[in-house]
Amino acid sequence: MKLFDKDMWEEILVTLKGQKVRSLLTMFGVFWGIFMLVVLIGCGFGMKKGLIGSLMNLSSNSIVYTPTTTSMAYSGFEADRTWYIQEKDVTAIRQKMGSRLRYMTLGNLDGFQQIGSRKRSGYYQTAGVTPTYYIDIPQKVVYGRFINDTDIREHRKVCLAGERVVAELFDHDNPVGEDLIVDGNVYRVVGVITHTNENISVGFFSQDCVLLPFTTEQDAFDHKDRIGMMSVGLYDKYDISTANEEITAILKKNHQIHPDDQAAMEVISMVDAISVYESTMKGVEILILIVGLGTLLAGLIGISNIMLVTIKERTKEIGIRRALGARPRIIIRQIMLEALTLTMVAGIAGIIAGTWVLILLNPVLGGGTDALISRPMIPPVYAFGSLLILVCGGLASGYVPARKALTIKAIEALRDDK
């Protein structure tokens, strides 16, 4: 008997057709197991793209510093002292970082201000930023341009309007060249912006606020030599942890902050943030694999149990085969192929169905970078791996009952009345 023997496969099909209900229920168990495995893995990777993939667009080798209040008395100053980053800190840090420095972003958040156009007004978040802010928090310029170095150098009275602000204050989508009144001061709109990822923010979302050039904001809100947030980005080949120690030492020395005062500033390392997300998602992936493989294993165990029952019912048939000279390996092969046929047909159908469900879920869940689950799809290696598990499981599900069948002596099998 060869593997592709026509008579053998016809006999396998006849056997399976003779137990239609049992075969279909068994196949459904495998189908459901592989279907759930594909959908769970696809959604898991979609979640990874949604939560982590968007972070990959950020400047990962950077650290954000936000002054808070001191928690320890030091050098004649009491605890609970408020402080701000100053220009002298920026200059010292630039000198210390030297060629390692890729960029620095400075910013101030001014809370809600009354902002109006010619026809309408409302209260919106206002902030001052430098041009490199888009590196830290990616922005999409819908119309016009972003803030540039000339705006900073000349203290220009220009602004960027969030897309939602424009929708509420203007009758059209493109107000570039028109004016906005921010806290009594008039600013020319040079661009309309929107947030590219709502999973990432620094206290506000760009589409809901108005951004001013950092130096212009300092003039308007009397924030001379006051910096509420600073981001330092290095080139990827340099170690950000070492730079963090150097920058923290500069800030604490310049502002008489106790060297051990960890609460005096909020320090956010993008490397650490991405690492935390990756670790979390790795745990989610492992959990998904455990649940999916457990469901698949339950289906394979079901096949093995069904094959045991089938062998019991075919005891006399097996006895006749052995009495007529059928070799043990021929009987084992046929039983294993019966189990393999059930698993392969049901498994391939489950993989196809699961893939189609993921395709259908894509427009429902959203494919943008701000979606929690973005473009759910099972990687090919996982699909082939699942198929390999099915092949191995199907063969194992048939081998165990087949070996049990061979333990029955031919004469005893012929006497079996069941």
C-alpha cells in the first residue's frame, strides 16, 4: 500500500462518510480551535501594531524633562519649592551633549485660553513649542506649514490651529492667512494640524489646541526664561542613560536641588516607555498563544478520543485484515491518515476562515495609527506553524488508537460481536 494509493483513499473516505455526524463534530472541534488561534494571534499582533507600532515613529533615543516641586530641603532652600528650566540650563546641556545632540524641544503649556475668530470664540488649550516638537509628538500638517526657526528667532505672532478648533471657529477647513485672537492678542494662522496618534500626548492633543512659537508664547504670557518642558534627543549610536545622568546633574546643580531628590522632576525615557509596552505586549502574546493552543489541543484530543471509539467499533474489521495478512504498518498508516485527513481539512478551513474574519475586522477596528488594534493579521510563520502543529497532532491522534488496535489478537478480534 502506497501513500497515494487510490483504493486506500477511497476506503478512508468511505469510512469517514459512514460516520458523518461523528466526523463533522470532530472536524468542528479542530476547526474552531485553529479558527480561534488565528483570530487571537491576528488581533494580538494588531494590538501590538496599534500600541507599539505607533511608538516606533517617535524619537526613541530621547528623554523628556518636566520640573515639578522639590521634596527635600537643600542648600538653604526648603522642600516643596517650585522651579523651572532656564536658558542657562539649555546652553549648558547643549555644550555638554556636543555632537551627541540630535535636537532639543522646549515647550510651555498655558492651559485653556479664550480663542476667537471673527465670528465665534471658545476656550481651547494653548501651548508654546519649538519646531522640533513634531519629532517628539508626530503631527500632521493638514494645511499650511509647521512652526519654523524664523518664527522662533523673530518672535513672530503666528500660530498653528488644531483641526477641531478650526472646525468650531471657522466656516471652512483652511483658515491659513486669517487671524485668531488668543487671550487678547492677534496671531496669523500659518498652519492647520492634527494629532497622528491619540495614544500619545503631553497633556493635550494637537487637533484640540492652538500652538504658538515658543519665544512668542514667552512674550505673550510673561514666561521669560521659564521653560515648562524640555526634550533632549540624541543620535541613535549614543547611550541615552549616560546622557540622562549628565543632564540631571546639570539641572540639579543649577537649581540647588538635592542630588538624591528623585521627585524634583518628571523624567520620561522613550526607550524605557517603549520597553514597557513591548514587555506588556509580549505577555499578551504569550497569553494568546496559551489560550489558542489550548483550544487547538482540545480539538486534537477530541480526534484521538473519536479514533479510539472508532477503533473499538472496527475491532472485527481489523481482525479480518490481520487474518488476511495485513501488516501492522498498513493498519497504522490507514488509521493515522484518517485522523490526519480530519485535522487537515478542518485545520485549513479554520485558517482560511480566521484570515477572512481578520480581513473583515480591519475596517471595523480601524487601520490608522491611533487605533487600539491596527491592521490585525496573522504572520505567515504563525499560520504555517499552526498547520505544522495540526499535522503533528493529527498523526499523533491517529497513532495512539492505531497502536491500541494492534494489541488485539486477530482471533480475539474476529470473535468480537461489537
